[in-house]
Amino acid sequence: MMEAKPIVIEGRTVMGYTVELPKTTLIAIATDRGYIMCGALDVALLNERLKERQIIAGRATGVRSLADLLEAPLESVTHEAEKLGIVPGMKGRDALLRM
């Protein structure tokens, strides 16, 4: 099953996505500039092999829902996210507001 749902954060609408797969669930929340995602996100790949795309993204581990992802501290972020002041340890909600 796949679900897409709008989420309002301080008057700004972002999109939350949940994709249920065998033995795992992918969870992501996107703005028009970037996104945060569950532990399935490979930040090193984005920073190294896809560097030219300048992807703004962050990864949070141990999340089980969109609500968890909003409140979880980011475990790692891309170099492009760092340029916006998004850092590891920042809550997902706060990172989305900077994107």
C-alpha cells in the first residue's frame, strides 16, 4: 500500500509518503526543495555518486510513522542540506522548515 498525505507545518504544506513493502515501510516527507526520510535513505550515495544533483535531504533512523519522522532527530544530512543550516541532531520538522 502507498499513501500520500499533506502535512501542515507552521502554515506551510509539505507532502508525507508512506510505502509499505515486504518486511519494511518507507517513510518520507518532501518540500519543493528537498526531503527527509527513514533509515533507508543512503546519504553517502547522495553526497558522493549523485553529488552533481545537489540533493537536499536528511535521514532519521528508528521511525515508524510520519509523526515519528517529524519529531525524530536527523542522523545524517547531505552536504547541500548543511548549506541551509540543516545539521545532524535537528528535528525533522525543523529541517523541513529550512528547505
